Amino acid sequence: MVGFAAPEDSEVDHSFCPVYEAINVLQEKWTLHIIRSLLDGPKGFNELSRAVGGCNPATLAQRVEKLEHLDVISKTIHSTMPPRTSYALTEAGQALQAVIEAIDRWGREYLPEPIAK
């Protein structure tokens, strides 16, 4: 296990744990799939839905809204007829590329490949 050195100060506020909070955000179903698909560049809602695959539109809209609120993704409304919306990763979202790549490496090394049917 990776060790995290605790400050020596006995009056440290232990109410905020960044690891706990990050896992709370990232563990929600579809969240990492959304971020991973946006690593390829901005996408409209329908394109994002196809890229994620299997997520119902209401859940996708909820996850996108939460990620936007957390400044992980940005939403742009294009003034075309009809109006078009696109989603892209912010700097905070781009920073998650290393996390996704680490999960990919771990999965390739430690998880068995599915048996072909």
C-alpha cells in the first residue's frame, strides 16, 4: 500500500480526505466512461451517448451536469440552427487521463481477458 505521511500537528482537521472525495466522484457508474470518451475531444450529447454506450439519456445528463458543476467538463452551446451543445474536458478533466491510463495498465496486467464465445 502506498503510504501517506500524516502531519505531526495533532490539531489537523481530518474532516476532508481528498482520496475519499475523489473516489466518491469517480466511482459513480458511467463517470469514467464519460471522461475517457471526452479524452478524444469535444462531443455533442448524442455522440457522447454513443461513445459511452449503454447509459440511458437521463443518467448521462445527470452525470454530465455533475461533472460540469465540478468543473471537470465544460458545456458549450453553439449558436447554430438548431442550437447544438458540445462537451469537452477542462484542465481538471484532462488531468484524469493519467488516472485512466493507470487503471488501463492495471487491468491489462492483472485481469484475465474474457474468453471468446
